[in-house]
Amino acid sequence: MHLVMFDIDGTLVDSAGFETKLYVAALETVLNVEIDRDWNNYEHVSDGGVLAEVLRRARRSDESGELVKRVQRHFVGLIRDHLEGSPATVREIAGAKRLVERLLELRNVRVGVATGGWEPTAKLKLAHVGIDVGRVGFASGSDAHARTEIMQIAAQRAMRGAAYERVTYFGDGPWDRKASAALGYDFVAVGRAVPHPVSFGDLRETDAILAQLGVLGRAE
């Protein structure tokens, strides 16, 4: 069984133009602190992981979790307002929906989504571009802070008790490549931000991607 998993932002959804800006705005508004926007400077590049580190750096205690809840609510509201007010600016990465649908049709293939974003905002964006998260194994930054743990949870949910022989993860950030290497997963870079021997500018080349995965000809 081949498990194929995807990140969301920059991999399935073209959200680079607003995602980071709104996330930072949510943190800075609620916490009244200035945020380091270089995600390479954080241990866990996930919504919850970055927030936890910001709180530690600022020496802010959140034992009740109320600050996290306030940031999440504000961020969800910002994302929802953006999707409603500027729907045309939020698009799928070219070919994403078709590729996911093709993979779901193949035997001996399972599909997962593992994102560092929180579940409510992740699902809002996937629904906006027409990707049905109910048909894949889904895990998010609401499940764990560490990207490796998020990926492992998504794998368990996608496999539903079955065993996999190979896992391939599609991502667009250096943290995606690092987590894949730590777990022994094959990695495919999407976009041009991460130099990698196996990469695609977007996901339009469906047959080439399926050939790279070695799953062509496995339709039921």
C-alpha cells in the first residue's frame, strides 16, 4: 500500500498571499507582541507550535489555554472574512483537486492531509477550493505541535489499520522536507522554494506525478 500525503498551504491551496499575514495579525492583536516572521527560527512550524514558542519567549503563562483559544477564534474569523470578502484570491494550487481525486480512485493507494495549520482554518481553505477532506486521512496543528507527529497521526487515520509499504509527502517548505526525512518518507517538493531532486512547480502534471509515485495503471 502506498500512502500519499499532502501539506495544505502552498501545496494544495495557494494561500501564501494572506495566510502568514493573517496569522501574525491574530497573534499580535491578541497578545500585543511583535512576532518573528521567519518560521525557520521556530522549533515546530505549526500554528500551535509557533504560538507556544511565542508565549514562552514573552514569558506569558497560559495554563487555562484561554490565550490559545482567543488567538484561534480571532484567526478563524480573519480567515473566514478573507474567504468571503476576497474569494478569488484563494485558489487551489493548479491541478491539486484533480490529483487528489485521481489518487482516491487508485487501488493500493491511501491519501492523507497533514498540515501544521489549525483544523478549522485548514478545513475552511480546503472546502473553498473544493477538496473533500472527509475522504482522506486528516490531521492538523490542532492534533499536535510537531509536524512529524501530525504526519504520523494523518497516516494512521488514512490507513485505518492497514499497513503501508511506502509513504510520499508533498510539501512546499523546508520543515516539510525535514519532517519527511526524519520519518523516512519520500518527499516531493511543490513550487520552487525548496530545492529538491524531485519537485513540481504545481500539480498539473497528473500523469507525470503518478508515474513518479509508481501508481499509474492501478485504477480499480
